[in-house]
Amino acid sequence: MKLTGILVDFFFPPRCLVCGKLGQWLHPDCRKSLPYISQPYCPVCGAPLNGSRCYSALCNMPSRYLDAAGSVFMHTGTIRQSVLKLKYRGVRALAGVLGAEMAVVINRQGWQDSDLLVPVPLHSTHLRKRGYNQAGLLAQSIRVVCKLKLDEMHLVRVRQTRSQVGLGLYERAENVANAFEWRGASLAGKNILLVDDVCTTGATLNACGTVLKGAGANLVRAITLTREVKH
């Protein structure tokens, strides 16, 4: 662990994400106010449903390489702020409690048959600057809870892309096209579970799914902490 990480953990002790009191990241009573995604949600992409048909960008992609996706929370309020703390403010300790929430969804969906957890990678430039990959931290927490094998090495972001924030559906897909490579052994017959912090349109997850399927994966599913839904 880097010295900066130790100092951040020291100066940011567990404080409830909802009520702000010191002691733990989430009090049992406070969990009730969090924006959990509950039924009805799409069985394919995990987005909340407003009717019988899903209109999400992920479900309606012309070429979709993800077999299924799921998320724990809507990307709003307290949880959105928690993602920002984990991602940009170095509060890495949040990955433990948030990853455990993701593990609940994995068990609910029956995805314990996954052969490999694979976090969505950062480009090496961003990784050096940030010092850690938030998706990797979440995947490490999931690995402990779900007893799944983790591979953080072989899915590589080979092209530095601009931020997806503010981009439309087709711009997002174009931005991450050919940005990833699988540099490991064949995935023939294996079920892969991608891990990331946020799903907006699913373009990044789908781009990863493309190369994992190209490497022989049988199923590629994705779990994210939050889901941003635009109507």
C-alpha cells in the first residue's frame, strides 16, 4: 500500500455514507434509504423497467456482446457521492462495503458459476496517475465474499480514451472501440464476470465483452455498483 493510501485511510475513517456518524460505512437502518435497484428490472441488462419492454441503450445495441448485466444501486444521491469518493478522492476503504453489496446481487442472479472475475482496466497513464483501479478494488472485495478467481492482469486497455462523460450513445461506443485487448490464455468455455463501478450506456462493458468473446469466453456478464438511467 502506498503511503498516500495509508494517510487517506487514516484521515478518512469509517463514517456512515448516509447519516455521517463515525464507526461504520453503513448502519443497518441507514441502508433502507439507499437507492437499491429492485423489481421490476430487466433480466438482461438490469435496468429498472417502466413497462414490459426495456428501452435501455445496452439492451438495444445493434451488436451486444454481454449476455447479462446487473447493478446494485441507481447512480444518484449518497451512492453517487460514494463512487466519486472511491474513484477520485482515494477513499479506497469504501471498496470493501460496496463490493460486498455487489456480491449480494451476484448471488441473487446465480452468477456464482463465473470462472473468472475481470475488472474493467484503466489505461496505464490513468493508473499511474490515480495509483489504483477502483474497479479492481471492487473486484477484490467481491472475490473475498464470493470465492471467485480474479484476473486483473490480462484484460488491457491499449488505447487511452477521452472521458465518456457528456458523450452520446454512439460517441461512447466509438470512443471505446478497439480500446481493449485480452492478453491471457484462451477463455474457451469459461464464464466471465466483468466488474466496474458505473454503467451508463454499457458501451465500455460491451467493448470489453467483444474481446472476451473473441478470446473464446462462453458467457460474458457484468456487475456494476451503480446504474445511470436516462429516460
